[in-house]
Amino acid sequence: MKYLILFALLAGISATATGALCQEAPTGDQNPAQQPKPYQKMTAEERAASTRAFLGLGAVPDKAAAALGAPLFNANCAVCHGRQARGAMGPSLITSDEVLGDDHGEKLVLYLKDGRPGKGMPSFAAMPDEQLKEIAEFLHLQVEDIANRGAYHVLNILVGNAAKGQGYVEAHCMSCHTTQTFAHIGSRFRSSEQLQKGWIWPPRTGEDSLAITATVKMPTGSTITGHVTQVSDFRITVVDQAGQTYVIERGPGVEVQINDPLAAHQKWIMTLTSEDMHNVTAYLETLK
Ligand code: HEC
Ligand code: HEC
């Protein structure tokens, strides 16, 4: 069932599917109490559940675990699978059988521990199961965000304490940032969920200053510098300022120095508790 939906989504007919839900007319002379409630009259929670059931989306992702999984995914997986898991040099994980066939990590954790080293997917055997499960929940939430239109208005993540969040930001974020970073940050995103994703995991797209760059020293002594578009243990692809693409085998004598402007931020984000996270989001939301 799950597989069908995603093909449907890819074909762009998800709107029709949800539309069908809205129009589902009661048939025959059943007892009205047993008839499905019209979609328009449902509460937000009922809508999300109904869309979830209709699309066969499986288990409800654990949002708290997913939030902890986000920085782990970002640090360990995003370089190959893209920041929203939609694919880069590695495949999209939104449409992955390995992800869709899993509920709460019971299968995915085993897959991640083994990896497919022969095919460029590293083994994560050294990562604790708990963290692999959080990554699994993060992936399930990405699928949910894309597939479950009914859930779009359910999320209420403004559960933190803004005053505590302000205290946290002043004590812990200003060593690297100025008030300029946070000016009007609350109005830069269309929802508080987007805001939370945005500050935990700043989007790199289009922002030249946030791009991952590398300097590669070749055995001949020449160097190539540019944006990294792909990287693995074996190979790195760099696009230089002139737009020239270099695919470099990481053989003997090749020295690669990768510079990720967000590395320091991400390292820091790993130390946040989920309470800090909610408090900071509640505070940033007030900075309109
Ligand atoms: C160095 C690049 C790289 C990194 C880092 C990486 N992956 Fe992968 N991943 C790949 C490649 C390449 C494949 C495709 C393997 C194949 O063809 O079987 C893959 C496959 C997968 C698949 C299976 C996709 C499918 O349906 O076949 C999952 C799930 C996955 N990766 C999750 C992760 C997670 C989670 C992390 C971080 C903990 C991660 N990967 C880190 C490169 C990477
Ligand atoms: C160890 C240094 C460090 C700490 C601590 C840190 N960050 Fe960052 N952060 C960075 C760097 C470096 C960047 C990327 C360059 C930039 O945009 O300033 C960044 C980027 C950001 C961005 C994106 C800025 C943009 O221009 O889009 C936001 C938002 C952000 N951080 C919020 C926070 C918050 C909130 C905290 C505290 C909970 C925090 N950071 C803690 C180093 C840090």
C-alpha cells in the first residue's frame, strides 16, 4: 500500500487523492452515526489521521525522536542523501523501500548497521541503536511531511518557554552569532515548524556563504578549490569558480580539505536537549 501512494505522489495526483476524501459521500441509508464525518468538519487531528489511513502511511512518526534525529542525519547522511533526504549523490530516502518498509526502526536500524559498503553506502555499526532509531524517525517524518497533506496544520511545536529560550540563546549562541543572525527570524518562515527546522538545520540552498567547499591538493602539487557536489571515501566532485567540474579519485597523494561553514553550528546543535530546542523555537518565534 505504501508503495502505491508514493508512486501516486510522484505522478502528482496526491491532490486528487485528498480531494476524493473530501467528496466521499455517505451512501445508502446507514445509521448516520456510523458514516464517516465529512472531511471539512473534521478537527485537524482527525484530518491527519484520516489522510494517514487513506494513504496507508503506516505508523505515526515519533516527532520528539525525529527532532533528535535531524542533526544526526545532517551530520552523517545529508552530504550523500541531501538535507531533506530527497537525494543527492545517494538515492532519495523518501521513496526508498528500506524506509517505507519500516515502522519504528526495527528494520532500518539493521540496514544502517550493515550499510552497502560495496555500493557507496557506509556501515553505521558504530552508532548506538538509539541514535539510529532517531534517524529512522526523522526519515519517517520527512515522508510524512511530504505525503500527509492532512497533517499540515496539526503541528503545534510552540510548546516551549520563550523566556527560557531567550536565556539559552544569550548564554549559548552569542559566542558565534550576533543579534543580526536572529533579527526578524520569526517572520522568515511560514510556520513554526519551518522555523524550527530552519534554525536547527539552516538550509544551504542558494546561500553561497553556507556552501561546503574543498581544497584538493593533487599529487602533482596543483590545487583545485570549489564547491563540493559529491563526496565519498573514494571520490570527490568539486565545481570551481569558473563552473568547471572535477571528479577526483582519492588515491595516494591526493589531499582533501573540506570546509563546511555549518560544521561548528551542527556540532553545537548536537548538544541541545529537546527542552532547549522547544524553548529556543518559542523565543525565536517572537522575533518578528
Ligand atoms: C558516502 C555517502 C553516503 C552516506 C554518508 C550515507 N549514505 Fe545511505 N546510501 C548511499 C548510497 C550510494 C546508497 C545506495 C546503495 C545501493 O545502491 O544499494 C545508499 C542507500 C541508503 C539507503 C537505502 C536506499 C534504498 O532504498 O536502496 C538508506 C535507507 C540509506 N542509504 C540511509 C542512510 C542514512 C540514514 C545515512 C546516515 C546515517 C546514510 N545513508 C549515509 C550513500 C551514503
Ligand atoms: C560554535 C559556533 C556556533 C554556535 C554555538 C551556534 N551557531 Fe549557529 N551558526 C554557526 C555558523 C558558523 C553558521 C553559518 C554561518 C552563519 O550564517 O553565520 C551558523 C548558522 C546559523 C543560522 C543560519 C543563519 C543564516 O544566515 O541563515 C542560524 C539561524 C543559527 N546558526 C542559529 C543558532 C542558534 C539559535 C544557536 C544557539 C542554540 C546557534 N546557532 C549556535 C555557528 C554557531
